[in-house]
Amino acid sequence: MIELYAITDDPTPPDPPLRAVRSDGMAVLYAPAERRAVTAEALWHHEHVVEELMAGRELLPVRYGTFVADPSAAAEALAGRRDELAASLDRVRGAVELAVRAEIREPEEADSTESGRDYMSAKAGRMAKADLVHDRLSPLAREHVLRPGPELLRAAYLVDRAAVEHFVSLVRRLQESHPELDLLCTGPWPPYSFAGEAQ
Amino acid sequence: MRDKILAAPSELDPFSPDRTRLDNALTRRVNADPDSVERGLAQLVLTIVELLRQIMERQALRRIDGGTLSEDQVERLGRTFMELDKRLEELREEFGLTEEDLNLDLGPLGRLL
């Protein structure tokens, strides 16, 4: 059994225990592994391995928990989707993922005597705040993904490595000019949210 | 996790559910254990219903914004969404699910928002 970590077109061999299996200019980076219990530690380990690989090469991260029987099975899977994976790799080349969450500081409304109109305008107010943050940040990103969630905004941005600092300082400035909001920006992450097929 | 924080509010509390987010991420799959299959199914169904609710809500807000609805229609829409919100919360509680449990990764469906 082997566990997959990343897909790359960089010829640099990974450090042991990681190995590469290649097919037509692309490689899957993997390590021998046993299926094990899913724990936070195991997830973070996977994340650290991918991040270290990312420091030295352009890659598509493979999501945690992807096991195949042996390297030839990995090579076969790679060969079957070669062009699609090469296109996905080009899509994220030179960029990292930054995650942004925003919440608004206000007492929970949820007043049962509230009118339908008030309810909708409170919702509209929240949406306008979310748009305000997203509309400022999205021009700095190549792509973005908005996710449903209980927060005001939960988004992932694909940002050029060179633009990360600029992006983060914009988040800080937004935070300063909007004390009613709480903005959390994390990263840089491997581009998990952008590693699939292009939309 | 701390070293991944690039910018944060002075007090991280608004995001305190994040502290358990990793555990949630790990369990964020439908539980097919026969003993809890009902809960797993409820989680999947409620996730989809919640997504639809959010999509419909956005659509409604756009229509209100467009100004083509009467006062009465806006009031009725608002009451409907308020009621839906309440019912969903009750159902969630009935199955012992948190808001975060309704964030199953629905793949391309989840990007409809």
C-alpha cells in the first residue's frame, strides 16, 4: 500500500521516504504506508509533507487519505488523466491558497417579534458586508472559491506567491477600517481548493 | 495551526469553532455505521437543504434589491425564510447535529453559491 502526496512535473526527486513514479513528464510523489486510523496528527503530517514538497516545486496536492496498491497503480491512474492533471498544474503554477473567513460583530438578532422585512434586511446587510470583503480581495487572486458556512464569508483565494504579502496587508487594512468585522486569513496552503478540474 | 495565521482579529474567539474544526474535518463524512445511519442520512439531507436555503435566500435578496416586490411580498418572503431557518435548526438539534456538521463537502454542488 502507498499513500499519495502530490502530483508534479518537476524532475527533482523527493527526499526519502518519499519516492516518485513517473509517466510522460508527470510524477506522482508517494510514500509506502499502511492504512491507519484517521487522526488529527495523521492529517497534519500529510499537510507538512505536502508543504515541504511545495517549497521546492510546483505541485498539485493530493487530498489526505488517498491510498493505492502500489506505484504501478499510481502511474496508471496518472497516465489515465495526464492531460487534465497537467492543465490543473498549470492553473496553480506559481500560486498558493489563502483562506479567509469573516464574521460580523453584532448581537445575534433572532428576535421572534421581528418582521419578515427586518429579517430580510438583516440578511441583506450581512451579504453586503461579505461582498465588501470579497470584492476587495478577489482582484488580487487568480481565482476564488466561496463556500457555504455559518460565517459571513468563507472563501479560498488562489494567489500568486509574489502577491501573498500584498494580499495579507490588504486583509489587515480591511480589518482596521472595519472594526465591526473579524477577519481571519490563514495560509499559505497547498492549492487544495483549486487542484480539481477548472470550473 | 498558529503559524498558518497570516492575519487575525485581536481576539480569535469569533472563530473558536475552528479549534474543533480539524476534528470536524475528519468526521465530515456520512457515517454509514448501521447504528447511526439515520443520523448520517439526516446530516446529508440537511446539508443539501441548507445549501438550497442559502441559494434561495440569495435569490430572494436579489429580487428584493431589484425593487419589483411589494411590501407585502417582501414581508411574506421574510417570514417564510425565518420559519425555514427555525425549522432547520429544530431538525438539526433533533439529530444532534451542529451548524458545522452541515458543511459536508458536496463537491461541485457546494460551489453553486
